[in-house]
Amino acid sequence: MLSGSQNRTVSVANSYNTSGVLVTSNFVPAGATAVFANVTVVDTVGAGYLAVNPGGTFGVSASTINWSAAGQILAIGVALTLNGSRQLTVVAGSAAGSTNFIIDITGYWL
């Protein structure tokens, strides 16, 4: 669960199944500069948003996905810029909101 003012940096280099078992090493290859992904929020509480930035970028210039009430499941397809380590940083906005999130990578740019 990610709540207001928290952030989490995640690597998208490898692919894992829902049990956390490695499926594919270098799923997003070294040198990739961006990914196309579906970002999903589940088990929302209150209202809030997530900003998904290149890894290590904690500021928020725009939200990636927003929710307005508890219990919502919402998804959006987006292009996301990576840092050189193939990471993304997810920043939660709104002190009153929290959510679990899923980032499903569907493609990448070299």
C-alpha cells in the first residue's frame, strides 16, 4: 500500500509472476529509455493520485493516474521514461489517499 507523500522506486528490468518468481531476465533490455505500460490502482482509500517518474525523480509535475473514492480499480495506458538503471519511481499524492498499484510493461523503446 502506498499512501500520501510516500514513494517507491521499482526496477522494470526483469519480469516476475504474481508470486514474485523471476520469469524473464532482462525483460526490458539495458539501453531502454522508456516503456509503454498499463498502470493500475486497486484497493483505493480516499482520493489521491500517483505520479510515475524516471527512477530517482521524486517531484510531481503531473499525475499519471487519479482516483476519487475508496474501493476503486482503475487503469491507464501510458508511456513512461526510465532512468539509466531501468527504474521508475512511483510517488503518491494526497495525504488522505492510499492505494496498491500494478505496473504491467507491454513494450519498450531503445
